[in-house]
Amino acid sequence: MSRRGALLLGGLGAAATAAGGAGLWWSLASRSSPRTAPVTGAELSQPSELRSTGGRLEVRLEAAAAPIELAGQQARTLGYNGGTPGPTLRLRQGDVLGVRLVNSLEQPTNLHVHGLHVSPEGSGDNVFVVVNPGAAHDYEYRLPPNHPPGVYWYHPHHHGMVADQVFAGLFGAIIVEDPEPLPVSTERILVISDTTLDGGGNVVRVSQMERMLGREGELLLVNGQSSPEFSAMPGRRERWRIINACVARYLSLRLDGQQLQLLGMDSGRFRTPENAEELFLAPGNRADVLVTTAAGNSVLRAAYYDRGSMAGMMGQGPGPRPSDRPAAAGAALATLRVAGSAAPPPSPLPPLPAGRDPDDLRTAVMAARRQLTLSSGAGMGMGGAMMGFTINGREFSAARTDTAVAAGSVEEWTLTNPSPMDHPFHLHVWPMQVIEEGGRAVDRPEWRDVVNVPAQGRVKVRVAFKDFTGRSVYHCHILDHEDLGMMGVIEVR
Ligand code: C2O
Ligand code: CU
Ligand code: CU
């Protein structure tokens, strides 16, 4: 064990040792992993697609352990309908999505449609539903006729097991189509995830320490593949739908040599596409991107992002330096090869139809202002207690309602993070408009359902609690932190 690891265990005391924590910081690369190297360079594949017809899509999603090909090798992981990612669900505004979730796992699970603006009650997007092993549950999600088009996703949400189940491969994409399709030559789904397999192809169990840090897997995958390649002709406009399905890894994506324009993030859409050098996706975020191709090879890379550490919490001297981390130089995710005869430049995008933007809340009347404090670290050290992961000092309890909101009102929430690591804050059902970030007012409407709250930082958002009532949740989208208790219950009534 390294000296730093030893110090760390010392700082955590008996509790960490009892929990079996290996006590390694960014330990994944140092775990002896006799697996053969992942297969790279395969042609990028697309998840299978299921498309609504006549206003409805009925799907059966079976969550099961299965031999699944991951990174070009047989792995024993979890998947929906035998795949990682599961099938892409393509919907239109106003559609009804019916999902029969069949639980063939050996543990409870359920389903969440991340980012969709649908009812959280009954058999809607209800995270309090528990689907036991061998059981099934019929979900029905009704999208309003003005539902924002964009990129969404689904994953399990059974408290305490979310990170393990997502890390093992349970997730898939949801697309809400534009009423009039944008003129593009190709559309691609890029679901980015990470996991770690042992020598037998099983997903490893991570230590308590890794849960507290937020686990990052050894394998960084795009649609379940390791460093796949794909090709395009120059001068084409492609549309890429990118999902960060990693449990805890932040993605700061670059694609040097190609022109990127961001159409929107999460359910939000800019008035006009924005040129972008780097796409910053906290866990749970999505980007809807236009890529105008230029001849040459370009590598889609995830640059290193320092999301902080728990060093400060331990009171144990310096934490890991970026250079301690294997991914410090940035990880290659995929390679785009652009060659062939150039096309004439693509026609300009038609303007977005008027009246589709949600109301800009910068001038709205606030019914309430609240502060939500995301803490990790308080309460450690005494009587062997572990780090507490709390919101406003409390760990999640399904029975307690933390925040009661009047239906139809607009509120301003100040999200503060006094801890030494970033926490990506996620609210279900109702999108957040970012009002202030890094101490500065945001000068245009920007909508997100996951908002990163940096270490020692704060962010102000406004939310219109309209269209639906019921109980739902907000939480840190470092899914380990959610499982450790950094989640609260909201009731709109
Ligand atoms: Cu993507 Cu409550 O989760
Ligand atoms: Cu969600
Ligand atoms: Cu967190």
C-alpha cells in the first residue's frame, strides 16, 4: 500500500477498514487486473431503436444478467434486453410511452426516465416503486404536446443500488424528436459509460472509499465499445446525441479538427446553435451536437477535469494530484475518420419555430426562495461514523418530504456546496433554469436537469413547478453519493 493510502486509512479509522475499503485514491488502475486488453478500433455500433407509431410506444424492458459483449469481449454484466446500452426509445411530443419492466435480476430495481417532463405519480416516473426479483411493473409516461425535443435517458433508481446497477450496464437513450427534423446527413447516439471488469468478466464490487469518492471505471465505453472508430465524408453535417451515463466521471469532451455546434444541453435548446470547443458533461448531462465534418482523423477525447477530492475532508494533507491519475492526459473515446469527396457546405439550419421556448424565469415572480446545501464530510470521525452525504444536513428518507412546493409556482433555489468535491445536482420532472453560476448572472436562458455545483461553490436556479403534482426527488448525480443519502424528497401540491 502506498504511503498516501496508508495515511488515508488512518484518517478514516476503523470504519473504513471494517467496510473493506482498499483505501486507494484513484485506485482503479492500480487494481491488479489480469484481463486481456479491451478490443479497440471496432466500427462504432448503434443501440437498437424502438420508435413510436400513432402516438404510442409499447416496450418490454427486461433487466437481466447476461453474457454481453463489452469492449469487444464477453462479459457477465447487466443489460436491458441483453444489451448495453439498452434499446433507444424514439418518441414524439404528446406520445404515450408504455414500458413493462421485467426484473430478472437477483435484487430489486425500478425505472426512471431521466429528464422527461412527465408525472411522477402512480405508474408514471415514480422512483418510489420497487420491482422485486421475478416481478414486473407497467409504467405509463404521458408526454405533454409541447414536451421539449431532445436527448433523455433511462436507468434504474432503486435507492441504494443505483450506482451498482448503472455501473453494471443498465441504461439506455430516449430521444424526443423535433416536430420538423433538422437537415443532417447522419444522426448518431453516443452513450458514454464506464465500468471495471475482473479477470472473469464480472463487474467488480467497489470499496466504500470508491463509493465516497464516486467510482470511476477502468473501461471508458461508447455504446459499450472501447475506442471504436467510425467514418464520414467531409462537408457533411451530422447530429450527435451524447449522454454521460457514467456513475461519477465528468466528461470534458473535445473533437479537435472538427467543427462542433451545441444545439442544447439536457432538455434545453439554444435559440441558435453555439460553436463549441469543449463539451462539459457532468454525470447525467446530455449534449445535442451538430458536427460539420472536415477531412482528417479526429479523436473524441475526454480531457482531465478536477472535480476535487475528499482530501480536505480527511484533514490528511495533500490529496491526489491530477498527475496521480491515469486519465490525467485525457482519454481517447472514439476516432472519427473523415475522407472522400467533399460535399458543398450544408444549407443553413432553419430557425427554430417561435413559441417553443419555455418561459424565461429571469423576470418571473418568485413564490419562494430556498437554500439547498450539499454536504459530504460532516459528521465523520465520531464513533467510527463514515462521511455523511446529505442535503440540508439530512440523509435521504423516502418517508419524509423535505421540500413542499405549491403547484404552479416559480421558486429560486440557491444550491451551495461547502465540500471539497463537486456535486452535480439533479431535479426530476421540472427543468431548472440556471440564473447565476460562479457568482455571475447567466445572461441568456439556459435550461438543465443536472447542474454542477463546484466544490466550495454555489449556483442559483429557478424552477416553474407546473403541469404535474406529486412526490419526486432531487439528488447528487454522482450515483454513489445518491445511494449514500445525498437525495431529498420534493412534493408539489
Ligand atoms: Cu438520472 Cu434521479 O436520476
Ligand atoms: Cu433523473
Ligand atoms: Cu455528490
